[in-house]
Amino acid sequence: MELGVNIDHVATLRQVRRTWEPDPVWAAVEAHLGGADGITVHLREDRRHIHDEDVRRLRELTQVKLNLEMAATAEMVGIACRIKPEMAMLVPEGRQEVTTEGGLDIVAHEAALKDVIARLGEAGIVTSVFIDADPAQIAAAARIGARVCEVHTGPYAHAFHGAGRDAEAPAVVAELQRVAAAGEAIRALGMRFNAGHALNYYNVQPIARLPGVRELHIGHAIVSRAVFIGLRAAVAEMKRLMREAAGG
């Protein structure tokens, strides 16, 4: 199982002062040294944290897999085709949201998304879609040619927190079963099963134990822990928890 570390909030800290530090490239190197298998950044339309220059420098200066989160717009497709990350993950995007609030509605935009995925594929980029644990969205992802489905684990994480971190609480078990069923459907359709959103050091292991999950994308929790112990150690701790869960 692989860990993709989202470093958006390293750039958020930089933008608070509109200065040049902390440098997302340095963060990517530290994450890689801590055991990260990939780096994720979300280049938003409003450039609230990661900027175009950050993506360019990450592509040129780091030796780790790059996953570019992006809206399915002509501008972002053009940037992705020029930068050529190993993976591009299509996500919904709203100007007012603090972070991504739900999965992509593929069913409602199937034709447009199919065209976007075809263009990215022609550029040699693996395409991923960030979706809720919904059978209709999974089937639509297969129809448009997505190679990877990342299941939105936010509902599970919020249930876990609301239940006082009780992994056996009925609401938590129900959400975990939804993610597991989504993963099974994704794999049955020949796509890769990834997961992410709101995962942290307390709730990650039940997700990491799910059959067939290939990659977890985690950002805010790791960057938050890094404030106290450093990014390299924070990544290593998360990777240890994932491997422990998968091995068990």
C-alpha cells in the first residue's frame, strides 16, 4: 500500500505571509525521505495555496510520483498536459469551500469528463476520479475510462470523530462498510481502489485494512503533526500505521 502526502497546507502557511517559505519543494523532499510514495497537490482555480510555479518546480526538482488534483477545466487540462504528472485526479471545486466537500458527480457530467480523461490519457497521464462511495458513480467512472477511483472517506472520518473514536460504533461500521463495498465494486470493474479525505492517525487503520486498497492520500493530519515533530517523522509515523494495519 502506498502513501500519497498532500502538501497543500505547507503552501497555505507560506501564503499567510505572502512570502517564499516554507517551500513546498522542500516539503516534498522531506515527505519522500519519511517514506511517502507520492506527493499530491491541488492547483485550485483561485490559487489559494499551491501556485503554477510550485507544480512546475515539483515536477522538475523532485524524484517522487506527482499526483495533481484538479478541476476538469480546459485551463487545468492544459497545465496537466504540459507538466505531465504521473497522475491527475479530477475533483469538484467550489470557490467558497475550505476543502473539497464531496465527490465528483460523474453521472451528471459524463460526456465532458470522458473527453477530459481522453485528453489526459493521450498525454500519458494516469487519470483518477475522486468520488463518493456510490455504485452509480463507480459505474460511470468505468464508462468514462478512469483508471483509478479514490473513494471519499470524509463521511467515515466524521462518523469516527462523532463516535468518540470508537471504531466499533454502528455509524462508523456502516460508513466503513460503504467504503469497503465501493472498493470491491471498483476492483471488479478493473480500476484501482484508492481512498482519502480527513484521514488521520486515529482513524486510518480501519481504512488501511480494507481488501485491495492501493493508495491513501493524506495531507492535513500529516502537516499538522509535522508542526510538532517534523514532516519526515510525521510521514514515517503514518506509513508505519498503514503498514501495521495492512499486515495485520
